[in-house]
Amino acid sequence: MTDAEWAEVRSAMPVLAWLLKRGGRPEAYCHREMLDAVRYLVDNGVKWMAMPVDFPHWRAVYDFFRRWRACDYVRELHERLRRTARARAGRNAEPSAGIIGSQSVDASETVGEDSRGYDGGKSRDGRKRHILTDSEGLLLEVTVTTADVHDSEAAPALLETFMDQPGRLLKLVWVDSAYQGPALAKAFARHGVRIEVVRRSDGQREFVVLARRWVVKRTLCATRHGRQPRSLCRQRGGCPSIGARGHAATTGLDCEWTTNRPEPRQAVQPPL
């Protein structure tokens, strides 16, 4: 990242205050080097052990990645940077409107049948990421399911996760025609959030950019880096690889983090 990007990120990093409060020994490597290493891995799709020698040792980078994910530092950092970006654009820190969309990705042959599904509409055999963005395309929330889960079934849980956090002001969400049904409407009404379906014109066949819908599509296209178009994780029920780059992608960090974290394991093996 550039010097200007690092200055912005460093001022918002929650881990610095945590270390001072904890009184622990400073980490051996610069956080800027660590973040650049994770960005490189995600962007190029390499294995952890294939990290170039210009970066810190791959084990140190992987431990840094796991520690930040476990402590939920990335979500907090993303929230701070997102609020700063919205304030700089003359908007309120918390959005009142958002857009929901999804993207199906193929799973590799190492992913078991119990954690993958087939999306007939997109002809994808793997997993699906569901995201909620603001009107600028900045990521608000993300969740990961098997690809056979319908969009309308995953949307309520996505909204619940976002609205359960304090200070949320969301009142309106734009969706496509797949997000319909009484169960979905009931879940959104419970939080006082109104759904507005963006439809195509009657008889429309050629590609046309739909109002509001292009914003979430642009955010999903931003995740098509080395590790993102394909799910590689073998773990069940949520995966640190496919899930998102979630809260870091739209703030310039471009890292590979997730809100769907599996339970910690006793023996940690480097992911593929």
C-alpha cells in the first residue's frame, strides 16, 4: 500500500491501542509489511508457504492473519475506515439505505459434498457469498452459504447480523426480484427495514445497467482476485478464504477475511 494509504490505515488500527493497554511486547514485524503480505497472497492466489522472501516468513504472516481474524480486529478497522470514507464524502457515518446481492463461486475438488451445493441458475458447484453494501458500494456485512441456498433464504440472516450491532440506522434496502416472499418480508419488517425491488423493464432482453443494482455488482466484481473466484477451504459451515475479503475489500486493504469463522482447532495446518 502507498504511504498515504498506510497513514490512513495506521490511524484507524484498533490493535495499537490494545497493545498499549495490554502492556505486551510489540510484535516483531511491522503491521504494514504483514498487511501487504496478506494482500499479495489474496491478489495472486499463492500458497502460504510460497510467500516471496521479500515479505516476513510465511508462518509469521499466517499467525498474524489468524490472530486478527480471531480477535475481530478487521471488522473494527473496516468500520472505522468506512465511517471516515462516508464522512469525507459528506454522508452520515451510518447508512440509512443499502443494497443486497450474491455471488456463486466454484469449489475446488478438496471441498467435501457436505459443505458445497449446486446453483442451477449460475451453473456453479460450490459456495455463495451474500453481501450488503451502502449506496456507495462500501461493504456493510457478508455471509457465506452453500451455493444451493436461495438468495431470499440467506438475506434475513445477513440483515440480522448487521442490525444486531449497536448504532445501525438502516431503513431501506434495494434488491432484485429474487428477494421476495412472506418470510423475507417478515424478517425485514421486524427491524423496520423496507424492501424495494429493482425490476427490469417489460420485454427487456439485452444487458442494461439497473439503478442501484450496479453498485452491489461492482463490489462483487472487486473480489475477483487470485483466491476469490474459487472456494478452496475444506472446512464445514463457513470458511476464512471465501468469505469475504469481506470487510477489508472496499476500504483499500483488499485482504481475505471473513465473518464466518470456524471454531479454533488444536492443530493448525496452513491452508492450501
